[in-house]
Amino acid sequence: MPALGGVGREAFLKSLVEPFIIYLVLFFPDFMSPPLPAPLEGAAIPFSLVREAARIVAYNGPSLLLLWYLIFTRRGEPGRRILPRISGGDVQAFFVSLPGLLAIGLGISLVLPFFAGAAGTFTLEAPSSAAGWAVVFLSCLSTGYLEETYFRYYLLSRFAAPGVKFLAVLCSTALFALCHFYEGLWGVLNAFFAGLLLALVYLRYGALHGIAWAHGVYNAIVYLTGI
């Protein structure tokens, strides 16, 4: 196995412990969740303002704070890059990522009818009030930041040595896909290709915020359109 940043095999293996524990705590429960049943024709999973607000307060917020704390306190980690400031790289990453995510989601939805018996990704009911949309926006944006912080910024920055960069992209993408297991096979495939795109965009621009914004906006569009 290639060395990471000039350190030996033992140090590299030790460096895997923290990411593995974080994944088990924050994302593995989604992998263990049974796939959602395909909704009946014309039906959708009902929107719940309380459920979405609770997700922000009880899961997204604390999980994101934990990740940012680990990033800011690690010696030599360029934590200042995570500060919420707009840069040209973030804007470019956003406008590259969002169309790509939409194309992947649309492509999956167009391919599904050609597979007999294939269960589609689930459909979400859109909120019916301004307060509901505000909560959805915060939920989608915080989810985007949480997942992009861990799967792209944290993992790809931590394992950035040339000898392991390809492996880091592959592992990041696979782990991201697995935590969407509850969406079923097609949801996993959608997440895999989306994760691969976001990893490549992150490596190109080094911009966390742009891909997090794109991720959040894409999630909000899913609420609106059901793609």
C-alpha cells in the first residue's frame, strides 16, 4: 500500500480509524435502514415540518459541528478554507455540479421504465407553506454541507497524497452511495454517480461551498419535481 504524505504503512492504517468511526456514527445507520417501499402510483412520502426541523437540530447541526471541530483542531489542516466566504472557485464548482447532478437524476428516472419490475426512487411531497419551504431549504443546505464536508472535503483532503488519491475518490464515492441504501438500488446508483461527479469537481476547484450549495439546491429540486 502506498505511503500517505511520506508516512509509513502503520501510520496510514491508524489514519483510517477516525474516518471509519465517524462514518459508523453519522452515516452507517442509513446503510442499515431497510429500503423504502416504492410509493403507490401518484402517492408521495408526506412532508413533515416537525420531522425536517428535528433533523436539522438533532442531526445535521451537531454532526456538522463535530466535523468542523475535527477539521479546525487538526494540526496543519487548512481549516480557514472552510469559512463561509464566496470565491470564484465556489461559484464555478456550483455551476458545474448542479447541472451534472440534475442530469444524473434525470437520467436515472428516464432509464427506470426500461427495467421491468425496477423500483424507482421515492417521491417526496412538497411543502405547502412558506415556513415549510424555509425549513426544507435549511434542511437541504445543511444536509449538503454535512455530506460534502465529510465525503469530499474531509476524506479527499485527508488522503490527498498522489499514491492514494484515486483510492480515496473510489472509497468516498462508494461510502456515499451506501449511505443512500434506504433509497433502493436505483437510489444507490444515483448517489454513486453523483458522488463521483462531486469528488471530481472538488478535486478540480478545491471548493467545498460550491459543491455543498449544488448538493443542497439539487435536494430542494427533488422535493419540487420528484426526479
